[in-house]
Amino acid sequence: MRTEEELTGALRAAAEHAPDESDLLAGVETLKHQRARRRVRTLAAAAAVVVVAVGGAGLRGALSIGGEGDVATTTTPVPFPEVTRTVTLDSRPEKAVPAAKLWPTAVLTVPTMNAEGMKYEPITGIGVTQVLLLASSLEGTRIEVYDAATKRARVVTTVPMKPTAVPPTVTADGKNVAWMSSGTKRGVSVREIWTAPLSGGKARPVATISGPPADIDALAINGDRIVWSERRGDVWSIPLSGGAAARIPTGRGLRLLRWPWASDAPAGPDSSVRGQSKVVDLTTGSTIKVVTRPGTQGLRCGPFWCFGHDETGALVQRIDGSNLRYLDDRGFWGRPAMAPILNRFVLRGSGIYDIATDRAAAIEGRWTAVAAGHPTIVYWEGGRGTFRVLNLAAVPPAQ
């Protein structure tokens, strides 16, 4: 029998019915919601203790207390009641509800450039009305916050780098912002990780990484540490204050989804037909296995839901293979896909499917972009000189 702590970790996914403290949610969740999540986790921990007390009888059949090393690994779960149907993602006005009408408090208007003529790129929402932006020009790059309610921007920090073809990857929580700048030195790839207080202040270098480990595909902040994953696999962390980087043992061969989850498939847009096999909680090593139906390819999963395709088109399913839903997304099958955003949203073409409410929203604009890194921002061309920014982290919870 393993420890209560490990059993608690194995039950973490069942306790997380709403997106948790990812760097992209920090400014949106209220203290009330945070306390509610802590109460849910406390109940989950208490449930784990009860299971230990009665010898784990209630857990047999759902968990295999074994696996590699000290990892508690889930076996094939008992399927949910089967539900198979087709959900139409159609941007025609008579068929879909515009995002701004379906989620009015989550869609903001943001300028495409600041008063100095620097071009804006939306990064993430850090509040119901505030958006973190990357501002760039030939003269330099900096990070700003724009408040759609007051229509004012403030500078967070200047990014100390020469302009490059690849904008830095930026992430933030409620207190700090971190980013990764790319470059080369003597023909070798180099990545620099920097940080600054979100309230404003001077940028400070944290780490310089070169060679193959510099091929980083995801970056996040977890409390007082910065976390990232290599594209080839392995998750690392380093103190915000600087120091030695350390490989996270439970993240070997994995890639960061959003803290604390990692997987054996890419987190961002990916066109590979190779399926994902697991989702791992990096804090405990607890593993949720992905159940892949025959014929399904390119499955990408968070701890609850997966997105992929088969010969008939795009589909959504529970991580245990149940609750299958086909997405009639009119010709967008085969394009790069990723795991459902915040365990809830699937972006396809000109529509966003909300798994939680079983509704689809239309995006009205000439083009659509998803913010880099851990995407929770979708934006498109608005009126003259503006973006319309949909902060998925600010979409009201399902009722």
C-alpha cells in the first residue's frame, strides 16, 4: 500500500472540475473561487485518507497501486454512459452565436498598437478586463498591460533583447511575468529566461540554456519557480530568484501541458497522427491513461477531455474513451490540433466549442490567432486599429 499523499495525488484529477492555478488563470479567479478549490481538494484528500483506513477496498478496480517506481498509475477507467452525437461548428449567423454575444464579459476590445506605434500581440488575460501584451517595434520590445475598462496601458518591463524574427514566449501568474528569448551564439541555439514583477520593474535574467536542451516548447510559473519542457521531452524548473535548474523526476520524457499536468504528446498545435497515451500530475507522478478508440488518431488530452479525429472527422471524447462527440467543422479536419484549452474549449476554424455547456460560439473577423505558449487567449481583427480578444479563462463556469 502506498502513502496517503500518493493516493491524494491520484485523486487530484477528480477534484479538479474547473481549471486550476495555471499561470493563465491567476488574474481571473477570485479569492472566493480559490478557497472553493482548496475545499474541494481538502475533501479529496480526506477521501484518500478514508480509503487508506478501510484498506483501499473502494479504490480497487479504479487504481493499480503499482506501475513504475513510485508512480500510482490508473488502469482503464469504467466508461461513462455512452453519448455519441454530432456538434455543428458553423460560423453562419443563423447557425451559431457570436462569441461576444454568448460570452459578453469575456470578449474585450484592445488596440493593435500603443501610443508610440509599437505593435501589440495579446498574450494572456490577467484579470476580467486586463490583457497582458507584447509590444514590439524596430527599436525594441516590452511587456505591457492594457485595461479594456479604463482604456489605459501601463508598462510592466522592457525586454532586454535585440529584435528577432521569433517573439519571446511570455507567461505570467498574479505576481510575476517570465519570458524566454531566442537567439544563436556561434551557431548554437540559445534560450534566455527572464523575469520581472507584474506590478512593474526591471527585468532580471534567470537562466541561459544552449544546445539541444534549448529547444523549449512550453513555459510556466509555479509559485516561486519557473517551469519549462523540452520539445524532445523532459520538464525542468528553476527558482525565480535564479540558481541551478533541476529536472523534475516525474516529468522525464514528458512535455508540459499546464502546471501540474504533462503528457507524452505536444501541448500546443500539432499535426501528428500519433496519439497521446497518458497525462501525468508532476507533483505526485500519478498517471491517467488515455483510452483510444479503434481508428482514432492524433488524440490530444488534458486530465478530463481529449480532441482528435478518425476517418469521419474531428471528435471530442472523455479521457476514458467515453462521451464521444463528433465535430462537424466544415473542412477543418486534418489541421493542427491541441488538447482542449482549460479542459473545456476546442478551437476549430471560425468556431469554439464549449464542452462544458455543449455550445458553439462563432468568431467574427477576417482572421483568428491563438496566443502563444499556454493559450487561453483567442483574438481576431476588430474595428479599425483594434483586436477583439476572447479570454477563455474569463468565460463564466457552466451552470
